Amino acid sequence: MKRLFTFIIISLATLPMLAQGWPDNEEGVMLQGFYWNSYSDTQWTRMEKQVDNLAKVFKLVWLPQSANCGGQSMGYDDLYWFPGEGRYNSSFGTEEELRSLIKTFEDKGIGTIADVVVNHRKNVSNWVDFPKETYKGVTYELKSTDICSDDDGGACGTWATQNGYSLGNPEQPSEVYNNKNCEDWGGMRDLDHTSQNVQTNVKAYLHMLLEDLGYAGFRYDMVKGYPGKFTALYNKDAQPTYSVGEFLDGNASNCIKWLNATKDNGEIQSAVFDFPFRYTVRDAINNNDWTKLSNASVVSSNNGSYKRYAVTFVENHDTEYRSATVQQDPLRKDTLAANAYLLAMPGTPCVFLKHWQKYKQEIGNMVAVRKAVGITSMSQMIPMGSTKDYYVVQVLGNGGKMLLCVVGNTAASYTPADTRWKKAISGYHYVYYVQGIEPSAITLPEFEEEEQPQDGTFSGIPSFCKVNAGEICAFFEAPVSWGSQIFTWAWMNGGDGKDYVGTSWPGVVATYVGTADNGNKVYKWTTTKTTAPDNIIFSSGGNKTADLPFANGGYYTKDGRQGVVTGIRELRMKADNVTSEACYNLSGQRVIPQTKGIYIINGKKYVK
């Protein structure tokens, strides 16, 4: 009996640990598979076509919130939670395409991470109504009493009282959370997680994501908005393999406090995004001082057990540069060095999609070295020296293998004192050296050429584009990736360059008029002025066209004018006085009709 008992103990010790927030000694690397307004690049069908390249580098891919939000959206104004009746046809594709993507990823060894937005939720038509959804015979619906009593600084409560509704959880009126010591988020209803109904809805939602759609785990949005004990509650119920919370805070101690708040029976139930790590990298690069990499982060905490729960990154959709008016807090240079440091360190690195798109081969090489050395989330790292111009860190892998990462302005000229270090890969402001493995034994990935998005392909002038009588206007076919608000800026030659209708940049909002055959939306700009401008620009966020010559009724894409919408009435004869009004030729150029031909005046064709 004693031998049998010993055998059982040994056998259990060899079994992998159950996922407890995040796997122990995680070896994989994650990709954030989107950026802000990545509607074209993150189409489910497009991502599925990239699976072979992605599988060579990444074990996990984090997708944006994947349900229908009632219009074009990145998903943080979530409306629906359960599939069926088109509720999972999102800005990135259909429910069928999403299911196919997740299954294809799984078949290739990639786990898909769902973006779970349960801090807040969008309403249907007023402050407190939520959609009623029936899923597998059960109807789920949130009520006004599922909303935090102090939502939107009390504005929601004021409206509710005036309209006969109650907020908050009446069963726990004294719960601190109802007057929560958590972050409020305006614009959506903040959910009261003390409510049993909220908990029932969230639990069912999470089970659906794992068991029906096939996600491997969760990225919880804005976990500062509700106590960490609820993340523990939900994960203990759903049992995801992976869970990571967006606790947006630059203080490592605060992030660790949140990790401890997710404990159940003394065990942490979720990983956390290591924002302090991200800020140390930003500070080092943007301030041109590489010693700042020594600043505290979750992954560098004195208690090494927290490294397991650190999901590190150097850029994401909330820090990236979006546009001149939404600059946020981006890395301003040295993207490769930032990723080299990220991919050398313990924790679980998360690579930003834009970085992957731009530096696919070099990032792939970095991950190949990481895997060959055997670096995991729990690996030991030893700072080896730093100056303002460089930083050196040694990371211990498996089986006596080691990686020496050198980043900074003088990385290329740094020579390790130990001659056993052999250079594996190098690039702009970074070098990887290895010990315990020959560089020639490291297989660097080879990538297949990928199909590029076709959101700018011109498919002809749609028939719904019309020019009304006497109208000065232009049409713009916007790429899917440009978003849903298009601005126009028009001006006259010889002027001061200001918009000729007197607005400030980015100008006048164009009106959506229809969708072209290629799926791109078409917008119309028009003016009540009687004189046409000479030039025009179309823009949206950080995207804009070149300075384009204006043609009345002109049909433009991001590549310039494609033609002129004639939509113009019948052909008329005009015997005299043809030069008294603004006159255009069939190319849309303003002219003085001196020769015989067909001209456009006030939206009508005339013959001279």
C-alpha cells in the first residue's frame, strides 16, 4: 500500500498544473491581433489566411471583442453577448467566419483570446434598457438594478429616478461597490457585479465563449472598474486556460495588489498586463536613457512568483499613435530594440500587430531565439549593466542555455566580457548573444507572402451618386480601414490655405450616401457656396489623401479622382449668355466656354 501511495504522489506530480489564471512556466508568445480602427487588417477571413505564418511565431492571438455592437465599432461599446440572429456579425466579419478562424487557429496550435468587456455595457434605446437575448433556450437580460448606483457620476441615477427606474443592487445596498471605490467610465452603463443577475449573465457569457465559440481564454477590459474578487469568481466558474486583466496603472505595486485581489483560496486567478514594464521601455526610448529599463515592473518584482502572471508589452491600441489629434503615448523610435528587450525577458510577451506587420522577419527571429534558449514566463533574469546608451540583461533558459540581450544606441559596439557568448542575431540598436547552444542550431522562420487587403480597390462609380441642379459637390469612396467619419477640407488657389467655408481642420463632415460594389462606403461633400474651390482633401483620423484638384461632381478614392459623376439632367441647347455662370467641361475643370462643345452649368449639360 505504501508503494502504491508513493506511486500516486509521483504520478500526480508529473501531471501539468490546472490553469490557475495563467499556466506555470508559459513558453508561448502572444500577438495582439488588432490596433485602433484595424477594420481591414483584422477581418476574420484575412487573419485566417495568415495562420501558417502566425503559427510559426505565436501560441496565442488576442482578438477584439467579437460581437455586434450596433454599428462599426472596435467592440468596447458592447451591445450583444450571445450568438444567434446576426448578433455575432461584427465589424470584422460574420459569426461563421469567426468560428472558422478560431477553429483554424486551434488546428494550427494557436489559442485565441477573447476581449471580454463586462465592466460596462451599451443600452438599446435609453439609459437603462439592455437587449433581451435567448441562448440555448435560456433568456438573458440585464435590468436597471444591475447598473451601479453612482454610474456616470450620478447622471444615470438622476435620469432613472425621473423616469421611474431604480439603480444598484437592492439586495446589497451597503456594499462599498455600489458607491464604488473603482473607476467610473462615462458613455456606457457600469455594471454592478454584486448583482446576482449580472453574475449569472457574465458566467453564461464566459462559458459560451469557451465552450461554444472555442476561445482559449479571456482578456478582461478595464478591470479597474470593479473589484478583483469578481474576476476570481468568474474564472473559478469558467476555468479558462488563460486570463489577463487590463489594469491600466504604471505602478508595479498597484498591479500586484490587483493580482492578489483575484486570489481564491490563496491562489491568484488571473494574469495582468504589465503596464509598468511598458512605461519603463517608453521612458528609456523616448528619453534616450536606457538605464530606465531598470525601473520596477511586475515581471522584475522581487517576488519572482509574480512573473508568471506578467503579460508584457511595449505598445497597444491605447498607447499607439492614432492621428495628429489623437497622439496618445507612443514609442517614438527604436521599435525593434523595444521588441528585442520584450522578447528576451520572462513573463509572457504580447507583440503589437503594427509591429508584427512592419518587422515580421526580425520579430520572428527574436522569438525563434527565445524558444531555442527555452525562456519561459518564470525564467530568471540578471541585469548585467547599463549606461545611458545601452542596457544588458542575461536571461536563463532551460538546460543551461542562456540569452544575453543588449539594447541601446551603442548595442552594436558592446562586447561581452565572457568570450563564450556567441552572437545569434542583431539589428538596429539590439544584439542577441547565446550560450549553451550554437547559433547555427537555431532555426529562423521563413514566411510565406501574404495577400494584402483590397480595401482601396476602385470598382467604378456607383449609380447612387447624384449631382443635383446647381450643386457644387464631390464624392469620396473611403477604404474600410478609414472608419466611418470622413472629413473634407477645400480651399482656393492664391489664398491662405484655409478651408474656404470657414471651418477649422479637419473641415466639414461628409455625408454617407451608400456602399460601393467593393464594400467601401461612399460619402458626399456639398456646399451652398456658388463658387467652387480649387482643391480638396479627404481625411479620417490619421489617414488623408494628397492635395487633390477639385472637380465638381468628382468621384475620389484615396488614390485620387477616378471620374466625374454626370448624374446631370437632359442635354440642353443654350444660344447665348453661356459664360454668365460657373461653367465646367466634362472632366470637371472650370472653364470659359470659348469653343464649341458640351459644358456643365448648374448641374445641367449645355451645348455651345
